[in-house]
Amino acid sequence: MNGKYSLPVVKAVDLIWTSFDREEIRRGYAMLMQAAQQGDADALCFIARCFMGEQYVWSGAGFATDKENASKLMQKSVLMGSATGVLCAVRSGNFTPSVQRGMPFGSFKEAFDEILGQAERGNAFCCYMIGNVYFWGDYLLVEPELAKQFKNENKYDAWAYPIAKEWYERSFNGRVCAGWGNYCDIRKSGLCHIKQDIYENYFRALAEISPVICNNYGFYLETEKNNPEAGLTYYAKAAMRGDTQGAYNAGMDYDQGVGVAQDIDTAFDFYELAAFGNHPGGQWQVGYYYFHGWGKVEQDYAKAAEWFGKAYENPKCRGKNKIQSAAYLGVCCQNGLGVVQDDDAALEYLQEAKEGIDDLLEPINGMVLNALGVAYAFGRGTEENIKLGYQYFENAAKLGSEEAKEHLQYINSPEYKADGRVKETEPFYQKLAESIRKAAEKDLHHILEQIGDEHIYTAALVTDSDCLTLFLAINTTEYLQENGGPDSQSKWMPDEWGYSDANNSELSKLSTLLWQHNENLPSEAYFIDAVISAMKQLKDAKAFGEHKGEITCFVSMSDDEAAEHIEDSSAIRLNSPELANTFLNRDK
């Protein structure tokens, strides 16, 4: 209750909240500690703020968050007569009834008036606190009767924001940046007009003081001003001054070539800077570089696993970053890459990653599905479930996983059967290829009658993603010429062709049986293999008749991402190398 801060406190506050220099901040903290030992109540309050987290002090200062200890110090400062302590205790939830009864102030207003006096005499930090009192609605503790004038929070804000704006601007003029976020919220609210030039002048000036605002200003320039080059300049400047988000943003720009020529090596330097500053995105990126041996970074699974682990355990790691970290950790643990092999830990990570599989990019999405296939098909970390494991392998293979393809080959091989791990196959599916061939052959007879003397250039057996339906489609050069010509997109699209089996065809009847027996389907791969085998038997038997030129045959799956992979692999099996090569280059 001295009416003003002691000189050591004034100097310490200036060092801690305006220097953004770790050594200077530590020097200021030492001054506060010395003042507190001499009974300075305000010093206790500011010490408490140092341990209340990054909302109260710059995260780069290096103070560990200790809210319990900070709460005790804050309350003690109030009881010892710190007006700053009163205002901060109200804002931080430490102004308990017992603290209010024990403080030497007669009211909150009395403490407010003391800070107001210092603010009016030019203390920038006090200007910031007065702005907070108005912005957060604490002013209603100063004048309780005022609450009757405002029917809702919006009405109060419309009255208080212009006042808070003026006090925040006075704090900015004194180099205190802490109120910038609230100032931006006032501008966004539309309840208080802030001229664009004034806003940008303060933004630019504070960017030269605070590394955090420097990064934010870079983002503003890049996104709102469409000036990525200038944005990158501020990201890099913020990074060099200790802002981890600025380092990460600079890394992203170099990584993606935004505002600068793409440079993955420089990107890594910024990512590493962010990672050492405990930025979860930077930590994951560094892990990614080491895992894949990206750019100038040599592959090192141990370092990769270490950084993925740091990212995963980081309290700020969430969303996509958390999923990605879990995905790579799962793969590392299952395969013993840089860590002790641990199937149980691997499965936990992999199951977490599976929940966000749509957010994972190649190749890790296929790696996760393949690893889940390994876990279930071979009982690694869980009970063996061959059918579920096989499904994971199929999904991974669709995404291009060569390992998954090898596992599928093994499971379908005599070697797998020799291990005594044969899957029970229902009699209906044991003769599936033969059933498909017979049905297609009968339907083909009727289709050929419709085609007459036209020249067939392609034929396809088409199923769906659930393996429940089958139809035979055929096209001729004559039909193609009449419907778009040889270069039309419909050339290799079975749904657009001129001829197919009818609704009451043999393949339609077989589709009904497929639906009835679907619960016992061994796997999608088994089904597709049977369809390809049936088509091969038809072609080898020259069931399509003697037409000029060769016929390109393939198998397709309608409305499914796997269609292209199935078409390509079947075309290779069913056609000569020349025809297959032409088909594989159909989109070029």
C-alpha cells in the first residue's frame, strides 16, 4: 500500500516483461527475489506471475509453471498489501473470501485506485493492468452499481472496450506487449473501432519488441497481406529471438517453398530450432527427417524414435501431430527401430493412430495398416485374428505398401498352409473362380449375339468394394467411335460401354449368392483373385470369339479408391506385355 512500486520492482518488471532476453529476465528475477526478502509485497506478486504459465510471462523466459506455489505467493502478496496482487489475484482466481477478508485494503476499488494512480503517472505495466480490469469485466468490482446499466455481457463490452483500448495503447507506448492479444480481440469484436493504420503501426512496433508478436506479424503479412516473403522474414527474426512457433513457421515455408525457393535442409535447421524449444510440431518434423533420412539428415532410427517420443509426450501435442507421432512410434516399437522391440506398446500406439488414419499421409498410413495386419494376423501384442489381419494387409496394399503385399502373398501361399494356419474356406468360395467363369460364359453368349460383326477391343468383369456384385462389360471400336471417339475418357470405363449382361443374367444370379454368403468371404484379395482367374479362363478359351486384333481384358471395382490398382494388376496378368503397357499408360 505504498502508492507506487519500489525502484528495484520497476526495474525488474521492465527487464522481465519488455526485454525478451533470457539473461536480462533472470537478472530481473534476481532483483525481485532480493526485494521480496526485504518484505516487498509487489515483488512477491510479480514472482508469482513468473510461475503462472505463458499467459503471464514469456514462455522463452524459462520459468517452470508451478501454479500451486504461484497461488500461495500471490495470496501472500495481497495479505501483505500489494494492490497489484489484488488485481492479479482476482484475474487468476486467487481472490478467495479469506484473502479478501485478510487484505489491508478496504475494497477492491481501493487497490484499483492505487494502480490507476501509477498508470496515470505513466507506469506502462499498470496501464496494462487497468486495461485488463475493463476488458475482463473486473471493473464491476470497482463500481458494483454499474452492473445494473448493462443487460448482458455484450452491452458491458461495448462500454468497456473503448476504455480498455486506450489503456492498452498507453501500455504499448511504454513497450509492454502483454495486452496485445486482448487488443486484437477488441478489434475483432467490432464493438470498438480501431483504425487500420493505428493497428498496423502498433503491430509492427510490438513485433520489434516481442518474439511472439514478431511471429504473429509474419503470419499477418503472409495470410492477410498476401506477402509470404515478408512473412518469412519475420518468422526467421522471431526464431532467432527464441520464438519456437516462428522457427516452426519458417521451417514450413522453406519445406513447402512458400515465399522462398524450397530448401528442405534449411527447413530442417528451423525445425530443429523449434524442436529444441519444445515445439511439438518441430519435434515431429525432426523425427520424420531422421526416420526417412531426409535431405542432409542421415537415417537414424534411434534419434527418430527419441524425437517422436518427445512430440507424443509434449503437453501441447494434440490432433494430427499426436496421431502422426503415435503412428511412427507404433512402427518403431513393432520393428525395434531405434527402440527395444515391444509388441504391446506398438499395438497401443497403432490403435491410437488408426483412429486418425485419414489424417495420415503416405507412406505412414500404409505402414500403420500393415503393422496392424502384422499384429493381428500373427498375434503380435494381441490374440491372433487372421481375418482381421488380412483385412488390414489388404487396405495397406491398396495404399501401396509392398510389405503388406508380401504378407498377402505369404498367407495365400502353400508355405503358410504348411504352418498349419489354413483359413477355413466355405465350399461356395472354394469353387468361386469356376462359378464365375461358367456364369460369365453363358452371359457372354447372349452379349456376342448383340455385338454381331462389331470388333471387341476390351472386356471387363466388374465388382464392388463389398464383393457382392458382378457384371460383365464389353465395348467395341464401333460403339466407341459413335460415343466420343478413340480418345474419349469412356474408352476404359466399363460403366460407359455399349454392352453388358442383363438384369436376369447368370452373373446377376451369382451376385445374389455372393450376398447370401458374404459373411464367410475369406478376403477381398481372395475374391479378386478368383475373378481374375475366371476372366483368364475365358480369354484363354477364346470365349470372346475370333475378332480382329487382341482384346484387352481387366477386372475393376466400381466406386472405390482401389479400382486403379486392381485394374492395373489384373491387366498385367491377363494381357500380353504390349497390351498391358498400353493399358497402364491409358491416362497419359
